[in-house]
Amino acid sequence: MNLLKIKTRAVILLCVLLMGLLYSSVRQSGRVIDPFKQNQISPTKRQPPMLPMPGNATSRTDVLTMTSWSVPVVWEGTFNPVLLDSFYQDKSLTIAATVFAQGKYIRFLKRFLETMEQHFFTGFNVHVFVYTDQPNEVPQVKMASGRQLTVKTVPTLNRWQDISASRMFLIQALIDDELLDYADFIFCLDVDSEFHGHWGTESLGDLVGVLHPGYYKAQRSALPYERRPISKAYMAPEEGDFYYCGGAFGGNLQEVQRLSQNCTINFWDDRTKGIEAVWQEESHINRYMWLNKPSKILSPEYLWQDIAARKPEIHIIRFFGVVKNYAEIRPNV
Ligand code: UD2
């Protein structure tokens, strides 16, 4: 072996040793750094926890339990709540939830909060954010240890469409300003609803959509997507997997931040063109979830409404949209 070869090998060996030292020092500091990767996530930000495999999705044969892109559709009988809760119990998860109660919708808040306390992530850390224009009317509801409520005061809006759609902007701001370093998952829920059954860790996923109770059996052509091409929520006839609810969705902080930011931008883009999607932010959510497939889908058990007779496949109602008189309760018709 000549002198040049020996020198080259010595340099390579030295480099390998140095890389090894660098790797072990960053490992010891609790963080593995890829020296070739830009924009690494700050170690202070909470990372979404690992999710366990879905339960036995084949235990129901009367309903769709797996999508064409292989993510579970959660129905009663497709998961074991005791097993799942025990998987998460020692992970000290914090689940955030948003609920908006503006104008006359404040009347629904007490029942929403009371039933939430009984059924929603019991035994876990839960932080509920109530957005209202009447902070003094927020009812006192006794909460278990580890659970808390924060009231956010918002201005009174005179169009129900604006109230409904402005939620996306406020959710995005909440995640950006307060939640990224603190909570693990978030669910955004309609206030005119009550919890009637267990809603727990089986619902956790990176991006979670809920099948709308009115359309989970409908043909694609019957789904009430936005059909005007001028809107950013437009869905062509050959597009769409499912029709998802605007009244319940969630996921990890990063995914819901992306969703709410995208829907806010597209809603306002439509407004500058003088158009509002047929079902406001729900239409934009549906467009978003067509392009960015949810990693978990919850069955209509997770937001049932008595818009039609109850169906045999609905074994339990976990979250229920109360019947309301739209003309009486909304600020505008
Ligand atoms: C559907 C969706 C809803 C939203 C809406 C968009 C379901 C079950 N519901 O319900 O989430 O996407 O379509 O058009 O999927 N709110 C107030 N004060 C008001 C009006 C609304 O606080 O005066 C809030 C409240 O949290 C309410 C939510 O906005 O739950 C949605 O309004 P809605 O329930 O009147 O909308 P709806 O029934 O058309």
C-alpha cells in the first residue's frame, strides 16, 4: 500500500470517528440531528405521540370499517376502549377542545359542558376553550381534576354564516398562540350538541374527520359539496370520498393548524370574489379532506342528528346534535 492510500484511509477513518462523536453527543442531549436537513423542528415543540394500531376493524361487517386508503372508520365494536385507554394512560396526554357559543347559542353551553364532563376523554387532561360574546353567561360546571375551561371573549357577529366560518380563523390563532407547546390533540365541536356516550382515545389520529349523519350512505353525486367552480371549496363531480361534518373534527395540533389555516385563507379568498361556499367552512373542510385524506374517520356515532330515523347500524350515539328552531335561534335567516 503506498503512502497516499494510507493517508486517504486515515482521513476517512478520522471523519467516521468525528461523525460518530457528533452523533453520540446529540443523542445524549436527547435530540438526533440530521446535519443535512434544514428547518428541523424545534425541540421545545411537542411532537405528536405515536398512535397504536387500529383495533380489530373486521369485527363489524355491516358497515365500512376501512377506507380505500387504508385508514380505520371507527364504529362501536371495532375497538377495545379499555385496551386503548391503558395504552395512552401513562402518556399524560392533553386534549384541547373548542366550542363557540355566540348569541342565543349560549343556551346550549351548559348541557354541552355537563355531558362533556361525563363522556369526553374521562380520566385525561382536557382543556376546553369557550368562545363567546357573553362571558358572564358561561355556566359554572364542576370539572374533574386535570380538566379546565378557558373563556375567550369574541365580538358579537350578526350573520350566523360569519359566526360559523370565523371559527376556523380563531382555531388557527389558538393553536399558533397557545397550544403548540402544550396540547397533543384538539377537537373542534358544535355547541348545539350533547355527549350521550363514551368518546375517548379511539378517536385520536393525526387528522380526524366525522362522517356526516345525513350523507354517509349517499352516492357521491348527492353529497352537498360546493359545486361552483369559482369557489375555492369547489368539488368536481368525480371528486370526493365522503361528506364530513363541520360540527366535529380534530387531530394533532400541526394537522388541525394546517386545516384551519387553509380553510381560513380559502374562505376569505372566496369572499373577495363575492362568493360564500354553500355550507361555509364545512364546504372548505370537505375540499381540504379530499386533498389531504384524514388518518382516521369517525362514524356518524360521533355526531348523530335525528334528521332521519335511526338506523340499525347505529349501535350507540356518542355525540348528538340537538334539534333546534333555526328561525328562532339564529341572528339572521
Ligand atoms: C352545520 C354544521 C356546522 C357548520 C355549519 C355551516 C354539523 C352538525 N353542523 O350546522 O358545524 O359547519 O353547518 O353552515 O356538522 N354558532 C353560534 N351562534 C350562532 C350561530 C352559530 O355560536 O348564532 C356556532 C355554534 O357553535 C354552532 C356552530 O356555530 O354549533 C354552527 O352553527 P349551526 O349549528 O347553526 O350550523 P348548522 O346547524 O347549519
